[in-house]
Amino acid sequence: MTFGEWMQGISAIGFALLLCATSATAQDQPKLNLMPMPANLQTGTGDLRIDSSFSVALTGHTEPRLDRAVQRFLRQLSRQTAIPLSGKPSTKPTLTMHTDHASKEVQELGEDESYTLSISTDGAKIDAPTPLGAMHALQTFLQLVEVSPNGFAAPAVTIQDKPRFPWRGLMIDVARHFIPLDVLKRNLDGLEAVKMNVFHWHLSENQGFRAESKKFPKLHTLGSDGLYYTQDEIRDLIAYARDRGIRVVPEFDMPGHSTAWFVGHPELASAPGPYEIERKWGIFDPAMDPTNEKTYKFLDEFVAEMTKLFPDHYFHIGGDEVNGKQWDASPKIQEFKKSHALKDNEALQAYFSQRVQKIVTKHGKAVVGWDEVFIPGVPKDIVIQSWRGQESLAKAAAQGYHGILSNGYYLDLGWSTARHYAVDPASGPAANLTPDQQQLILGGESCMWAEYVNSENIDSRIWPRNAAIAERLWSPQSVTDIASMYSRLHTVSAQLEWLGLTHRTYYPQMLRRIAGHAATPEQLTALRTLADVVEPVKDYTREASAPAEPTSATPLNRLVDAIPLESDAARRFSEQVDKFVSASCRDADAAAQLRVQLITWRDNDARLRPLTQTSFLVKEVAATSQGLSALASVGLAALDHLPKGSPAPDDWKAQQLAIIEQAKTPKSQLLLMPTPAIQKLVEAVSAGGNCVAAK
Amino acid sequence: MTFGEWMQGISAIGFALLLCATSATAQDQPKLNLMPMPANLQTGTGDLRIDSSFSVALTGHTEPRLDRAVQRFLRQLSRQTAIPLSGKPSTKPTLTMHTDHASKEVQELGEDESYTLSISTDGAKIDAPTPLGAMHALQTFLQLVEVSPNGFAAPAVTIQDKPRFPWRGLMIDVARHFIPLDVLKRNLDGLEAVKMNVFHWHLSENQGFRAESKKFPKLHTLGSDGLYYTQDEIRDLIAYARDRGIRVVPEFDMPGHSTAWFVGHPELASAPGPYEIERKWGIFDPAMDPTNEKTYKFLDEFVAEMTKLFPDHYFHIGGDEVNGKQWDASPKIQEFKKSHALKDNEALQAYFSQRVQKIVTKHGKAVVGWDEVFIPGVPKDIVIQSWRGQESLAKAAAQGYHGILSNGYYLDLGWSTARHYAVDPASGPAANLTPDQQQLILGGESCMWAEYVNSENIDSRIWPRNAAIAERLWSPQSVTDIASMYSRLHTVSAQLEWLGLTHRTYYPQMLRRIAGHAATPEQLTALRTLADVVEPVKDYTREASAPAEPTSATPLNRLVDAIPLESDAARRFSEQVDKFVSASCRDADAAAQLRVQLITWRDNDARLRPLTQTSFLVKEVAATSQGLSALASVGLAALDHLPKGSPAPDDWKAQQLAIIEQAKTPKSQLLLMPTPAIQKLVEAVSAGGNCVAAK
């Protein structure tokens, strides 16, 4: 039975009656817990109850991967609801899933990932051309299941869905801090949940070479401190990813970012060794010798081995951030540049890139590289991954090259989710491309660079924010409402916990370590109150503001490592203030609410103080705690002005703004996030009576 | 170097100066985070800083198990502190650990588990006769490490330690709900942390047969719904336990509690089959046929297989709760009783027990059984596990039999930790035994019966409370201070998280499921406020008060499943009220604090109300939430009386006590734990002015 036939069958039994007439477009997003938002969605009436009799039947094309997907789906459904599900087949299955045909043996870019999902009070039906779409549909179903007044249920709905971009990825840097396999696996579970389909595995760096090479074992034995993935583990992860509709693109960064290679193979470098694994962060001098034929012979054998290990058609060769110092210092390399008419190091790197691209092509794969590998004239099957920005992506597309966007999706920079969410690979300079050129923009990848993450806090840097980036890459371009995004993100974040992601549980645990395990509940609450309204310094300011030069041996146990990258509490406070001020500060209930919050913050420093005496990790943030207290006092003083009905005097305002300026200076690498909202309050009560909304 | 020599060496360099003169006995417990409390402890001055150079050296006897223990120790130390530790050997090790000699190939009851541990500002030293003591010492060290004003550190201390009882165990029933291997493993990690040395694996029940039998595969294939441990997994768990100084005692319960055996082998039963796996809880009729020689032939072969699989000297044959109905209904069995002069079913069971004991003895093992297997005349090498109580334990000891106590340590009954803690195997009737007879009391076991636990909440039923039982069985009998116990338990509970135990993280997650993932933070806080002050109904009242007959298919997703078994918030409130009342209600600050708490509770119902509309799991507890609100209003009314300085009128008191009586009635199987404290407030203000401490 095709989907069309099934739809007819369903209408015959009155399904059409269950559907509301409201056809939801992407613009008027209904209140359904879905992220990414589907391309098309019609809400119905009633819901499908989930109980222990829940069962699934597969029709059409079947394969073991689909069976496993169903088992995983049932396990997940059971976790979310705590309803034991036997998964035994039933003559009247609750969910019928029809798959037309197989997908490719090795998952390819651009395969059909579409699906339809219909849920009525009687049952549910999935229809998909390939297992990829079918698996996406199961994830949509899981997001729809929620507690209801009468039990667990999924609302009646009809969804027709497909992705906007075919390349929707997450990169994890496993080199700067090693990330164990089980942590990667739970993150792949997360990718599946939000329908991302590429895991970009950044496997080598100055700080570590993380993949076993049987051909050149000194790479991983000497370049990893023993922290690497065996080839069996790599195959295991690739199979795990394939089961979830995810391609695995390995990256071996060259010719720069490669010190760890040189520990075992100094002959590859442009300056004599010996080399040691780099322990610091930054851009370093060591680079492969692009003038030595032995380098290419080595890379040929290495790429031969790795392209066999990694089945994906794409092979990432990095190519970013070569500072050229080793090249400049080598007379031999300078000579080579002259004799080959390579006018600068950029040209030399282009020469290197083209040689490596030929090697990769020879082994049947296509190259992905960072912006730097885009050199006019390179073969058209490469993919440019842009860390530089939309401009560089559009430029490549204009010349007929494929690209994916990562600029704007760097998870380690601590941006708000809203800021990531606003970045669209097809907007800005790309908007001026021809439709054909626009097609060359394949999508994007979020990037988790690992200077400041390890197994303990990495999930919290990726999730839930990565779900919003996944939505940007999957959903219609018109899906842009920030309030809706945050509201759905809140729900999805809670659901992601059932996958075993630790992005929420790690936080109280790290706070307990900071406070000391003997801290009282009240002291812990005080630490939490402070932690909830601070964020780490943004972008690349963290190194500069570090108390000591950070290295891979620096413990990630400070408050800056423990707090989420985005303060929900500060965002909510800011929304409250906006609403209050824009209503001319006349809402007495709202004022009372703000006051309660501000009093809690003002008094928090005194509650936290005992811990500053017992824990060096709390002592470090004592000034930030005092800053919160001072800031809250300013906010309270602003509220105190309101009943007077006249503008606050200028000297008062100047005084308050001085305190606010102080609060803006990061201390112990922390930003006090309620600062702008409190400034807004001060400016509002200073502007006129009662108060005037600031811009 | 022996410990004595080392101590001399240390004094030569001034170690003695570092030690305080105060020799801490068990009575004046110092404020160190240790559970169980060591037998002897002297605190010193200063502390040993933990940094990334931390290293361990082993001297004396070595074996791979000790190396693994050190690696595990370092991993744990690194988790607790987030300090990366390479574990590389050093010429100046931070911790030197000397082990005299090997322990037994198969760990035996009563092996030497003693150790000494000395920590100074310079380094630490462990000295132990056997690896068992050495491993205990490492756990003591881990408990001592805490955040300090200058970094992570362990305080200077000298400890000489050994257990009071040689048998300190935890039983987990994996039959009523299957508990996966990884959950058992993290609980074994917990046992190691609190120095328990027996894992009693309750493997068969009416509701499931959980061990693979190659000899009789129908036992596990038909008796387990596919949820069983393979023999490889069992060997793996036993090795895992041995690595942690833990013996594994298997239990195959017979002749009762055995329906699951009969699904595949109805011929073993006393009534014809067919049988199905039991889905309900309680005591059931099916029992093995003690009159059939084929039963013993089967058990002989079965015990032969299982005693090979489980290396421990002890083999638990259950023996509890046979209701005798199948025996009474069988003319053949009645005939047998007559012909063998067995006057009642008890005698018949004694006959069965003796036959099975002979089989177990024949296979080189000794029997453990519940009280019922204690029949005068049975061989002296059996161990009686008493679920009935201290009386029965003492009676057995008086006749020369070994025993372990479990009565008083049933974790599923929901007792307070203090109540478990007060139970001592050597007190009560045992106190009247001769010293030799007292020696026969080997220790005890806490028991986790699994009607209402699964992977999700089992850790929370075992931990942290089991640490207090572990202390009862390890520490000197004089260690009984409840306040000290709770204070240390609070700390140990937080530390246990680093082992991966989920006894704290599960709770907010289950509350989010109950609330619905879309619940606002404020709504979640309201649910948490209620959840924090209720406890599940106690002892065996849960079945009786269930909304529908519970079975193994009943989802464990209600508030009663989610809350910890003991309310810390209610305990703290009760302590506050006690203090306030005993100071004649004159402390205005204390009154204000109580008022804040009571207002939060009073107003909580209104905050929670929206969720009662959207979640059936919150709707279920709406009456309890209203009860808390009413109760808090009573408490506030009591405080309102205080300024009047005269006793509250009798009719007022009667009115308040009526509301309190209502609050005492459990609703949705929940007890409102602040009730007694609020009653105390009412009685205090009714008794006289200002108020009079109630008894």
C-alpha cells in the first residue's frame, strides 16, 4: 500500500474529520514540541494514547537496520514514559511504518530523507521512500509524545517533511581533549534526535593524533598519550552512525595543526625534530614539508589506509591556519618556492593542497577542506567548509564550488542560541547567487572545538543549542521566530536527557565539586543562584583573560567550566524587564516580581560567603558574587524610584551607571548577564515619570 | 619496610609534630568525611595537596588486581577533582602503598581486611597485610579528598582500621524487575566505596529466572522474558566484584518463590502445570515437589553447574515463605508425609532443605538460607540469613550456628536511615550471648527487594542510605551519633555520584517526566517543593494502597516512584522546629525562618495547579499538594499565636489537630513528612505562654 492509498483508506474511516482545517505554515508555528520544525504540518483533534500494548509493524522494504531502529525507538519511548514495552508484534500495530526501498550501501550526500507521519486517535502511520526518512519520522514521533491529562500521548497530526539542506553536521574536535567513544555515541544519539546527518570527526591536531594507523603506528602510539580510537572502535562508531542515518567524515588536518604527527614522524615536518605533543592552545609553527616527495609518498599510503577505514565519499584534509614560519625559516623550502615560481606561502600551500587532493581523488574520495583549500582551479568535486564566513562561501559558489557553512556555528564561542539560529547559509551574500549557485551551498556544520571541554562538560556545550542549528539546516527558511525556538528548545532539552546526554545533570554535580561535598543545601543554592546568571566570556577572549596560561593539563573544574553557555535565568529576567518597561513600569505585580528576584540576588552574596572561606573555586568568584549583589541593589534602587513618579536625578543615574560599568568588566572570566536589563531599568526611571521605555 | 619502620622514619623527619595530641576515639568523632568511620583515627595538622603530579607506588606483594585498583583510584581521584592525572610512576610518589602478601585465590569469609593510612603534608602511606585492606585504604583516601581554600587536598591523618564484622553485604533482587549488568556494576562500585564485601545476587523468583543454565536452558529461556545474565556476563561480574574486594553469593530460592523455574520445568512443581511467569507481587502457591526423587536429581545437576560458575564458598538456597498450599492439595505428598513421619509442612520443608544441603555440600560448598532453613540438627557450616529478626539470629547462635542479619536492613521498606542505622546485629537478644556465640554472628546484609525498583530508581533506594548500614557493620559499635551520621551521609552521597551512581540525578529527570517536558521552571520548582517533603508509604502498605493491583508491567513513573525514600527537607524542618520549641519559641529569627518555609509550602499548591490540568501524574497528587498547603497554614496559624503570649484556645487547637489528622492519611501512597513537626508547633503554642516544649 502506498501512502496515497493509505490516506484514502484512512479518510474512508473518517480520518479527515479528525484534522483541523487550520493548515499550519512555517510562519504560524503551532505549539508542538518539534525541533527541527517540519516542512509541513497539520494539527488534528485528539491524541494517540501510549500504553504497554504499543507495537510497530514494518511494511515495504525491510532491513536489519530498520528493525534495530524500531527497537531503539521502543526503548526510547519506554524511557520517556517509563512504560514497559515488550515490542512484541501485534495483529493491530499502533504504528505502521512503510519504507519504499533501500538507501545506498554507503550513505551518500543528497539521498532522499523525506517522510510523512500521520497520527490519529486510532494509530500512526509513517511512509518514507528510504530508511533515512523512516528513521527521521520515528524521531519526530518521539518528540511528540508527552504526558497528558489522561496518560502519555502523541497529538493527532499530519506531517510531510524533508530537509532544506542535505549536509547537516556536527564537528567534534577529539584532539585537544580526547573524547571517549561512549561520549561520542550519546552525541550521535543527539544528532539523530534532531535529524543531523553528518558527524565530522576532527581526529588530528597539534595536541593529539587520535586514530589508530596500522601502517604508521607511531602516529597514534607516540602522538596520543595512549588516548586514541582503535580501528575496531572506529568501525564500531561508523556502524553506530549509519544506524542513525549519519555519515562520518574524518578529518586529518594538514599541513598545519599537525605537531602530533611529527612526534612519531619528524621527517614529515618542515624543520628538524624532535617534536613533542603540543600542550598549549593556539596556532603553532610546525607544518608538513610540502617540498619533500617523501611527504606525499607517506600521505599516499596513509590516505590509502584511512580511505579504506572510513567509507564516506568525503575525506577532510583540514588545511587551515598555517603560519608559514617553518617554511620561511627553511632555505630548502625557500629555494623550492623560487624554482617552482610559487610567489608566497599561500601559493605553496595551494601546491600542497592540490597534491593531496590528487592523492585523495586517486583513492576514490572527494576532498573537504577549510576555506584555505579553495584555490581557483581545484577540481569541482571538493567541498569548502567555511570558518571564515558567508562571503567566502558565496565566492566559492559563484565559481561553481560546493560549500558548507561553519562560521556562525562555533559552539565553543559561547554565543546565545538566538545568535547561532540567526545564521543562515543561504542568506547574506549567498542571497545574491543564482538559484543554481545557491544549490551549491550544501548546508552547514556546527563545530565543537575542544580547548575547554572534556567528557564531563562537552554535552553542555553542544546541547541543547545544537538543536537550533539543526533546525536552521533542516526547516524552511521562514522558521525564524526566536520565542518559539527558545520555548521548543526548553522542551527538547529535557527530552534529550532520555538519550543519556549529560548536558543538564553535569551542572549540579560540578557545582557540588566547586562548593565541596560538605556544603549545605542553602550554600549550594547560593552558588547555583550565582552560577545561573553568569556566562563564560565570549569568542576568543578566554585565553587572554585566563589566570594562568591554559594547557591540556589545566583542570576544567572552575565555575566558568561548569556553567551553561547561556543563562536562561538572565534571559527570562531580561524579558520581564522589557515587558515591564515597555508598559511604562505601571504593572505593580510585575514590579513586585522583579523586586523578589532582585532581593534574592542582592542577598545572595552573604549566603555564598562561607564557601569562599572553604573552597578556592568559590573564592575565585567572590568578586563576581559581590558584583551581582551590587547590581541587584542598583535594580532595587531603580524600582524604589517608581512611586515618586518623576525622573530620577542625574547624579543618581550617573552613580548607578558607574556601578553597572563595573559589573560589565568580566571577573574570573565570567559575565554578569543581568547587567543590560538592570541598566535598562535605571535608564527607564531616569528618563521620565513613571518611566520611559529605553531603545 | 614495614609500617613500624616507616612510622619511625617519618617521626625522624618530624611527622609526630604534625599530629595533634587529640587521639580521636569513636565517641568524639572528628569532622572528617568518612563513612564508615575507621576503628582508630588521629587527625594531624595541615593537608596533602592534590595536583596533576599525584602518583602512586606499590611495594611488597603486587598483583594485577592491585595495579587495576590503583588505576581505578586515580581515575576516581581525577573525576572528583577534575585534575588530569597521568598516573605515570614517579621517583617521589605521593602515595606509597605496601601490601604484605596475597589474599586467597577465591576471596574467603574472614580474611584480613585491615589497613593503616597515614597522610601528611609530604605524602601518604598505606600499609596492609592483604590487597583487601589496601583497596579499603584507597577508598578511605578518596573520601578524605575535598576542595580546600588552596586547592584539592586530603587532611593530615593517621588511621588504623579494620572491620567489626566479616560479612557486610547487599542483596539485590534482580528477578522481580530485571536489573541490567551495568547497573549492578555501578552498585558494586558503591559497595567498594563503603567497604562492603558481599554482593548477594538474588537470581530466581516467581517472577523470573535470571541466570543462564547450559544444563537446563529452559530455565532462563522460558523463565525470564529474555532478561537474564549469560554465564559470560556472570563471570564478568564476579571478576568485577573480586577486583573490588567483594564476594558474590548467588541465591536460587527454593522450594518456594520458584514459579519461573516451572515455566520450563513443570515436572519440578508439586502440582501439574503449565506454569507462566508470575506478574504480580506476593507469596504464591507453587513450590517444588520435595517428595520426588527427580527433583533432587535435577537439583544435583543444577547445583553442580552453578557451583562451578560461582566460585564463592557459600551458595544461597533461599528457603523462605512456602505457603504449603500445593503440598496440602497433593494426595501423593500427603501420603509421603505420613510414610516419612513428617508431622507438618515445616517438617517436610526441613526434609527438603536437608536433602538440598547435602547436594550443596557434595559439591564443596556451604549453604546460606533464610531463617526457615535453620532446623535443629543441620550441619554447622550453614549460615542463617535472618529476615525474621535478632531473636532468631541469637537463637541460632546459641545453638552454635552462624548467622547474618537482614531484618532491619530491608531497603525497600522506606525506613529512615536513622532507623536502619540503629539496628545492630550484636545488640538486643544477641547481647546476652557468650563471646564465643557472639562470634558466630558474622554481620549483615541490606536487602533491595525489587517490586518497585528498576534501573531508573534502584540507585536511589540503595544510596546513600546503604552507606549507613555499611558503617554499622564496619565501624566500632560505639559509633552511633545520628547527627554525625546524617552530616557525613550528606557528603558521602555527593561523592558517590562520581562513581556514576544515579541516586541524585534520576530525581529531577523523573520529576520532569511527571511535569511534562514543557513545564516552566516555576512549575517544576513547585513540583519539586512538594516532592521534597513527601515520602512513599512505609513497610508493606504499598500493595494495599495501590490504585490498581501492581504487576511487573506497571510503569514506575508516579511521584511515589520518583521521590527519595527519605525527605531531607522535612528532617531539617523538624530539627528546626525542635530547636525552636525547646527554646520556648523565643528565637525571633528562627520563627521568621520557619515562617518563610511555611509560606512557601502554603503557596505552593497554587503554583503547582496548572500542571494538574496537563499531567495525569501531577493530577494524581493534587490532594497531597492541597494537604501540604493546609498543613502549612496550620503551622503559620501556630506562629501567629506566639506574640499573644498566652496558650492558644482549646477549640483552635482541636480545629488544627483535625486538619493535621487529615494530613496524616496517605493519599496517592504519599506521606506528608512535615506533619509531626507542625503538630508539635500547634501543641507547643497550645500548652502555655510563650510555648512549652512538647514531649
